[in-house]
Amino acid sequence: MEVKRSEEHYPFPDPPEAGKWDVCVHCGMCLDACPTYQEKQLEPHSPRGRVHLIKAAGEGRMELNTGLADPVFECLDCRACETVCPAGVQVGSLIEEARGQLYRAMPPKGWRGWLSKLFLRGIFVGPRRLHSLGRLLRFYQRSGLEWMVHKMGLLRLLPRHLQGMEAVLPRVPQRPSRKSMPETAPPLRERRHRVGLLTGCVMDVLYAGINEATGRVLRRNGSEVVVPRGQRCCGALQVHAGDRETAKKLAKRNIDAFLEAEVDRVIVNAAGCGAAMKEYGELLKNDSEYREKAIQFSQKVQDVSAFLEETGFEPPAARIEQTVTYHEACHLAHGQGVRRPPRRLLESIPGLSLKEMADADRCCGSAGIYNLTHPDMAGRLLERKVDDIPKDVDLVAMGNPGCMMQMAMGIHQRGEKERVVHTVELLDWAYRREKGEAVEDSVTEKKSGRSEKDPLVHSLLKILEEDAVLYRKEELIAYECDAYTVQRGVPRAVVFPGNTEEVSAVVRVLHQWGIPFIPRGAGTGLSGGATPRGGEVVISLARMNRLLDVDLPNRQAVVQPGYINLHLTQAVAGDGYYYAPDPSSQQACTIGGNVGENAGGAHCLKYGVTTNHILGLEMVLPDGEVVRIGGLPEEPGYDLLGLVIGSEGTLGIVTEITVRLMKQAEGVRTVRALFDRVEDASEAVSDLIASGIFPAALEMMDRLAIQGVERGTFPVGYPEDLGAVLIIEVDGIEAGLSDQVRRVVEVCQKRNVREVRPATSEAERKSWWANRKTAFGAMGTLSPDYLVQDGVIPRSRLPEVLSRVAEISREKGVRIANVFHAGDGNLHPLILFDAKVPGEQERAIAAGSAILKVCTEVGGSITGEHGVGLEKQEEMRYLFSDGEMDVFTRVRSVFNPKDLCNPGKIFPSPSKCGEVKRYSKEAAVQSK
């Protein structure tokens, strides 16, 4: 069935563009970066989940209703996902365009409608109205009315979050900055630049002193400062709310005002405003009159800290003897990529000690008016953020007014004393102290109403809280697949147990009802292991995400299945330990999911795969019984632990995992070798192993893969004509590493290497690995869809197999990029296709099957670490006879006699496996 483009299903102008969502390949690298997903562990509230729903609406598979609106509007639009996305998916743009459609399809009503009409389309649009509001607030604060309201306890009538905001509301200055600052102010030394200053709306009225400080700092450093009188609110709040038409009107007013002023730069001191104004070109892309002017304007917009670092500023001489920490506003760090300049300003001030904040770029929950529209989520995020503030600091600096008020509220509610200040305010304070000025610091002192018609859902809600059971169609669409997106099926419900007891209780109910169920981790699997076939209950373990125990003397730890792989290494790294399995998705995938698939990673050549690092498991069997397997270093009898690991959730649900910890190597060296031909790189792999060198990792990418990663978020500057790259890592005792590196270089030099050298710094080494480990996600820069295979071959057959893969690429008419663990022969051919082109997906599937056939013909396997799932069921026949697979299914029946636990995975139907495979994939194509 042909899928219609987005314009045919989104009814209003400026719809989300298919070209933007097509770049998302569902890899899951965004999950750990998303604040709302980390809080809720719900797929629809993750970046890839939201993109998936926006795509579904564009393809006509869901309506413009609350099922789309809830996750889209609960997005903070913080852009943290864009920072980590290998393919550079424009998630923020898609979210804002979708909000624009929903705003018109479902105009805000009730108090949200009142808020939109009164403030976003009324007061904030015109400076006079805004200034009148400022005068009212000033009267409230200075007339005794504020004291009376507090004395009478009237604030208790307000919601708690509004009480908190009132408590930290800045003292409104006598005049807004637009009136206190001259329209043009000369530089205080030789003129270097002519800049325009955005005074904004909130900044203009509540934080006028910061605008004035910004003007003084700019003038001190040689800028003529222009404050155009025709400027307006930037429109960020309106864009976030979905009111794109009002935002466009404001954008045009600002473009005209600043371009007429003929300024070199447009300086902004509010992160949200700067990010919004930099995207005027996107906002007005369909406006023939303003399109080019918007682009010209956006190129001039710059945060004040970035401008000062770029053009140079004079360090102050006066001292500020205090300790400061820095909070990175989302729209500064992620939206504009400005991270170092604010710290540079703070570090330039004598006496001021900068103490780094843990997770400095974690969102505080302000996000425009998000703390008004979603106070519960904003409050949860704020609690985390305040926890991040280091002990014994005097000041918390940042570059956004919304963050300032939000952080001040959090500090006030905790009863803490840290003062919230703007970064440029501190620089201005130091400059003014040089003159002996007395500086007055600007201190910033539900029930869902769901129908429970499904009796199964009613039973589940007796076990779990309401927010731990999803069953509306709109909520379930995000769970119709994992990172293998070719096949999809909608589950009957999704549940989120928090402990083993709840998993057991849920499974007992499902067993009693005869309802099949699927365990799911982070949904980063690449073979459809967590993909429903239709009607199952998905048991998400995402909220079982705690580190339960660390036992360093015995080198082991205990985790719940939803604990992120990389988080374990981060938790023990300070003591010199780490967890060895390192899949490319380790920043997002869970250890429970790794157990299900027996995941490997780049370093499995030397250190083995997941099964080599698991000591014991707690598991819920398909009838709800809880059992423990393993737990001792050596146990007699059958290796049940080895049987469960890699069983892809077909034997039970793992709820607790005891893992082996490794001591960090004394030293690590990483070598990069660049080759003109993939054949030479392949021969070098065999030579390295044959020479007796035992690398910790030996990775390879070919030309097409290199093109993808270089277009992605983490490029390292590979030449465009490069044929292949090898990354070779050795580790061990420091004294012997230099000799190992020398031998690696010598081996590569014998195979026509263009360049081979070790990393010159730890930063360069990490950049090489970031480039390699995000290769799968970066394929979105080359193609809207891809399949990744997972065959294993003998290393000695690598050149031959790569040649046959190239032949298959030509025969099937699809491009194939090769990324693989070359050291142990684990291939990852990435087959690129566009599902919207008739027949292309079928050719990609056929190419993948042909590649796996080649792997088995040379003595290899169809999977090394991704599992069989739905994807490779038919290909199991390349390795096993019907009799052998019958033995496998008999073993499964011992644990899972009714085939309720992840049914229909791994094994083809004994009698008609080819028909089942063909039917399931044809059905998947029809559903797209």
C-alpha cells in the first residue's frame, strides 16, 4: 500500500515534513538524553516515540487528537536529543510544526485558552500592554498589597507552583529597559562593532537590570549598542504553544526593526529568545516576502557570551571573592551549541571560583511556560536540578530568565541560600567595581478520565497504578516496534511494573487469561525481539532501573533489568572498575535487554559478550513463579544461566541481574588506520590477529559508512575518498603498550595503508569512538530507512565475504554500508532503502537474507549479538534442520509450555516457515 506524504494528512499550512522524520531510524540513542522519558519511561514521551507518532499522523495512521497532543506538548523542546542524535534529526522543528497543526485542530480551551488569548496573543505582543502589566506588578510589590496578601494567607488559594513563583518574583524596576536605555549608546572606547540588543518581554519588564548590564558590558568592549524601538517579543513562547501565526507576525516585526537599524549582530541575553530567532528562517520558509530576510536576520543573531568570546573582551581587574556554579540553559547549550563562552566569562573574573555542576545541561523544567502548563513534570525536573547544585557555592549563574526564576524557586523551596544571577551580570558587576561603584546585585531572591472497558485492563489496574498501564490506541502506537522498524504490531496494553513482585503479579494474571506478553527494555533491539505481532501485553521494564548493590571486593554488582548499560560503568569508574560489554547503543540500551540478546560490543573480541559477565539472575517464569539462577562463581549441573542469556525473552522475564565488574586496564591506546581500499583493510585485520597481537577492539567501516558518520553529529574529518578505516585498541600494562602500538602500525603499513597513527590525546580517542559508535543512527543522513544484519564469519574469509556483499548490493539494487567488529568477524551490513518507494523494502529484506546465506556458507552464523527476533526466523533454516529446531522448541516448552512469553519469535513455524515469514513481512508492509 502506498503511503501518502505528510501534506495529505496534516490539514493546515506548515505541516511536519516527511524529510525530517525520515532521518530518524529509531536507534534509541536519544532516550538517555530526554528528561521526560527519564522521568516517565514511556515510549510516547521519548524523542523517537514522538517522531514516530508525528510520522504516524502524517501517514494517516492516527488522528490529530489527545493521543498525539499529550506527548507532543509534554515535550520540553529542550533539544537535548538533537545534541546526541547521530543522524541530526530535527526533533524540535518536528515538535513545533506538529504543535502548530494541533493548535489549529484543537484550539486551547479553559484556562489554557485564557492564557493563550490574554498573554501570548495579547499582553506579550505589544510593549505598552506589557509595560502596563509591569506597573501593576510594581504597585503590588511596593504599595503594601503584597504584604497584605501574605498576611491574610490568600496565596494558599493558588496552586503550589504559582505560590513558589510569587515568592521569587524579582522586584520590578521603576522603568522597563526599553525606556531606561537610549535607542543608540556609543561605545566607551574605539568602536569595533554596531550591535542591536533584543530587550525581549520578560527581560524588558522583570529583568531590566540585566539588559542594562548587557548594554554596559558591550559598550565597555567597543560596541555601539542600538535598542530598536520597533522590536517585539521574539515569539518563542508562541511557537512553543503552537500559535505559529502570532509568532510569524512578531518575527517579521523584529526582522524589520533590526535590519533597518543596520547592525552587525543582533545580541541576545535570553537563551530561549536566541534559539527562536536563529530559527526565523525555518519559521518563515514558506513566506516569499520574508524568507530571505529571515535567513539574513538569523545569521546575525548571537548570544552575548558567544559574541564576547568571538570578538574578544577585556578581563576585569576587580575581584569577586565568591564561588559560582553554572547551569547550562537548554536553548543555549543544545539549541545554539553555546557551552564554553559563558564559562570563559566567569573564569575571567578575578577571585571568582567556578565549581562545575553535575549534569549542568540537565533541564530545570522552565521551558518557556512549561512550568505553568505542566507543573508536575516541571517540579520533578526542578528537584533533580537543585540536587545537582554543588555544596558550598554562593552563586548559580545562567543565561536565561525562565531558568533564573525556576531555579530561584527550587532553591527557595529547599530553604537554601544560593543566589541566582545572569552570567553577564557578574562580568558587569566586576567592571563596575573597578570604578568603585556600589553595585546592587540583581538577585533573584489527575485523574485521566479513561474508560476501562477492557476487563483485562481493569485487572491490571488492580495491580499497578494508573500511570503504569497504557491501553489507548494513541499511546500504544509508540510501542509497535523496537529499533527494527520493518515489522510492526499494536499491543493490547503496555504495563510498567516497578519490582519483581509486580512483574510476577502481572504475569500471573496474563497466564490465567491466556494473554501473550512481551518483555521490553529500552526498545533499542535490532531484530524485532520486542515487537508485538498484535494483541500482546508489553511488559516494559524501563522503570525497574536501579543499581541495587555494588560489591567491589568481589567485583560484582546487582542491577534491575532497566538499568542503562553505560550507567553501570559510570557508577563504578571512580573506583577503577567498569562493566565490559559495550554495545554501540550502550548509552541507551538496558542490561536486561543485553541479557535477552546476549549483546556484545566493540570490545567483545578480548573480553567476551554478555554471557561472560553475568553471574546470576532472578527471573519470573511465564506462569508467574519467581526463580533464581546462578549466583555462584562455579556451579555443578547444567548451565541454565547460559541457556537463559540470549533466549530473547522466550523463557521468562529477568527482573534482577548480578554482573561481573572488571578492573580498568592500566593503560589504553587507540590506533586509527586509513585505507584506500576495503580489501587492504580486510587483509590487515587477518594479519593483525595472525601476528599474535590481541586487540581489545578491532573495528572497521567502509566508504559508505564513513560518508554517513561524517554527515552525522560526530564527524572526525575523514577524507571523502577514503575506502575504509580501522580502529584498533590495545590495553593492558602501561609498560608494554608502546610496543604493541608499534607492531600494529607495522602490520598496517604492509597493507598499503594511507595513514596510520595512535590518538594524540584522550579527547581525540573519544571522538574516534563516538564517531564509530553512532554509525547506525548516522545512516539516517543517507537514507530514510535501513536494515542492519548481524552475521558472523571466520576472520580469514572477510575479503571474500565483503566482495559478495558488494555483489548482492548490485543485484538487489540497494546501497549497503559496512560497519563491523572486524576482530571477531561480526558483520553489520547496513542496507539502505526508502520504504515509500514501491518494492525497495522487499529488495532490502531479500539482500539481508542473501548476506546471511553467504555467512553460513563460509562457516559462520546468522547472528552474533542482535538476536533472531522476528527478522531472521526464516534464516534459522540456513543453520538448523527441522529436527534441531524441534529440540529447541521442546527446551522452550519446559519453561514456556503455553508459548505466552514473547511468542512467535526466533523459530519459524515447523511446517510452513517460509509462508509465515513471507506473510509477516507482507503484513508489515501493508501496515506502513
